[in-house]
Amino acid sequence: MLGSRFESEIREQPDVWRRIARSDASMRFAGAVRGRRLLFVGSGSSLFVGMLGALAYRRRGTLARALAATEARFDHGADRDACVIALSQSGRSTDLLDALDVLAPPTVIALTNDPSSPLAARATLVVDCLAGPENAVPASKSVTAMAAIVLWAAALSGGTSERGATTLDATAGDVETWLRSDAVAAVVGAAARLADRRTIAVVGAGYGVPIACEIALKIKEASYVHAEGFAAGEFRHGSSAMLDASSAIVGIVDDASRAIVERPLATAVDAGAQRYAIGTRAAGLAVLGPQTGDAFNTLAWLVTGQYLALAMGRARDVDSDAPRGLHKFV
């Protein structure tokens, strides 16, 4: 079946999270960056995980930001003393390795799926994201593994206990149950309707913003449908003009962001665009994906977006294991 490796790796993710829950990866990460100003650097999916991690640390009072590896040469003057968290599934991205040459940071924390990679060889500390071999070109389990580690580490830095082994295990159970259930059919049905859209806007607020960007990337990679991620509040400042009957909008919704995300979803009604929600109910829309606790709900959102992209690719006869013009690393 088209995308069989991609699907297999999507379905492996709960077991990956359980490995992380039993490991000291987040504690090692948290200890290494404690008290430092942080710069998360990556490309593609790794950049979006970096955005998520930077936001999680800023929420706990730590100076942190995310930077695209390809922009490092243009935007590095204020980061000479920052602790760089270099994120890469393969550890072989030339863009990321070149960024380290430019940044010349005093400390490099490598968060990678290959602890024997060139990136790992240049790091002060290597944190294995424990995802195991990942063969499909669109990254899935390495993305959620890195997200789980940095979110848990940020909670440790703030002295809170809402994220930990227990809540990560619970999220793994919730998502695994959903993946094995008939509820996945709702995502497949939505994908069939989205597969012929001209463009798809994915909107979120707070943690939903980097998740929206990552889901949009997965849709482009796996189905070739144009999609873009937006901050939901900012989407209404111009970008909502793109919505019409040939387009669709997907909102990433939780209790904290509902009021903001519902606004562009409401705008889409008048435009005639298709509308879907991932996370919790918004504007009367049925929800795609599993329901889980707030601690690691971002992981459930990511899995839903991955499965949506996979199903859209199948509806368009795209082999999402090996999308055209793409390789596992650049």
C-alpha cells in the first residue's frame, strides 16, 4: 500500500514515547541547559520542534528562541553566548552543520536520532531521541520524540510535574487506542474531502502555532497539496482573504486557544471553505484525532496531522514514503 512505511512509523510512536518515559533523556537535557540562554536551531520539522521547545522554555521564564539553520548566517549577532540546541533526525543536515560553523557556540546540545552522526561528534552533549530507524522521508516518530523530550525538560526547568513519565505513558495509551480504533476512519474521510482542495490553512495559537506549521509541512510532503501554518489570530490580518470554496481550514484547538482559533474558523463559513478541528471541539465542528490530557496533547495533534497527510497522499495516489524531489536529509 502507498505510504506503508510512513504509516508503520506513525503507528510506532506510542512505543517510542514509552521508551522516553523510561529513560533519562529529558532529565539530562534539562540539566545541561539549566540557567542558560537557549537557541534552538533546525530545519523543516526539526525547526518546528525547536519553536515548540523555545516557547515552552519562555513560558517558564527562560530566554529562548528558535532559528532556521539556513538563516544563521544572517541572524546570529545576538546569540554568541547562547547554548545551542541543534535538532536533527539524521544528524547529517549540511544546513545545520554549516549553521554551527557560523554560530560557533560555546555549548552544543545535539538532539538527534543518530548518536553516531556528524552532529553528535560536534556536540557537548548528545541526547538520543530514541525513535529508532525511520525510513519514510516525512519524519514522524523522530518529531514527536524530540517534542516529548523538550516539553518534559521545560517542565522540569520550571519545577512543575504536569509532564513526566506518568502523563507521557497515558498519552501513549490514548493515542495507541485511537490508532487501533475505527475512529481513524474520520480522518481518512476528511482526507478524501481535502485531497482536491486548492490550498489548506492550518491555524493554531500558543503551542498550536508550531504544530500547525508542522502539519502543513506534512500535508505538502505526503500529498503535494499546498498548505500553510498560521498563528490563528494573525491569519485574520490579511491571510483570511485566501479562503474560498476551493480551500479548507484546519484549526488546532485546546481550551486555552479556543476563542482565538474559532475566529478564523467562523470566517471560513462565509467564504465557503471546508472546516475541520484537531484537538478539542470548536465552533460546533467534529474533532479529528484522539482525546488525551493537556500535558502532551501536542503529540496527539501531531499524530493526527501525520495520519491526515498520509490519507490525503493515498487519496491522490502519492507514495508518501518517497515524495518526489525529497530525501531523508538535505
